[in-house]
Amino acid sequence: YSSIQPALQVLIAQSVNSLLLQWETSEQKTLLKRPVGVKTGDAVQLEYFPHELRKEFAPVTVLGVGAYGVVVLADVVKKGHVRYKVTIKLVFAGQGSKGFSDAALRRLDREATILGRFKHQHIVGLLSFDVSEGKDVFWLDMEHLDGSSLDVIMHGGDLSFDEDGMEHL
């Protein structure tokens, strides 16, 4: 850093401060809403990424979009260094809602607990799950596997059901 010209150091510091201000301002305790118009491949926006996750995860890109939420790729950051990548599924409470009901949270918790019990080489592992402070977003933190989704493989015609093909799934 000391080898960088002072004028450039000032510009870098201003940019970092601006980003930090945006990050902190977006942590207001307002309910998060399911993003509309988001597509696979889009950059993740902080406006729908729960502030509780921002302490440990740096969102990267949208991997998928569904009726109730989005699946994002995120970096796990510890002590300022990216350690590994994870997939985070964000499930949003309904539009205009005041968050998930207690019954809905019990159901989501039960489903996540059951999913977390599965340990198999062909099943993506669940690392953790939780709900935002406002009870408006439930998330599943899962292992990230590079490659195509099963949906892409099935529609691409590359799915083979012989024993050798099944070993590659």
C-alpha cells in the first residue's frame, strides 16, 4: 500500500468508505422482500440479502430463482479471506406479509433438520439454516458443487441411465 501514490491512496480510501457506508446503511431492520425480475447469473443485491448473513458471507451471483426465493452463490469470508464457496437458498415470506408465522417457521425448521440428516455423496450437504431477525427470510446454507444442475442435464439430453452414467450423477 505504501508503494501506491498518495492521490491514488485517497481515491481507494474514499471508494472503500463509500462501499462500507452502503453496506451499513442497507442493514436497516426493514423487512426484506423477494426480489422481482432477478435472473440466474445476476449479481446478488444487498437489498434482499439478509444482514445477518453479511458478517460471514459475501454474496456473488444468483444461481437460480423460484416462486418463493432465490439461490445464490456466496463466498465464506473469515478474517478478511475467502475460505470457500457455498450455496445459500433464501426463502422469503409472502409479499406484504409481516414475516413467517410460527407454524410456517416450525415447518421450515423441521424440513431443514430432516435435510441436514442426509449424508450421502450424491446429496448436497446442509451446513446450517436460520431465519432473519424480522422472520421474513429463512435460509439454507449448503455445500456448493460446481457444474450443471440436474434440470440442465435433463433438458440437454446428456442424461444416461446405464450404470456408468449413474456413477457420474
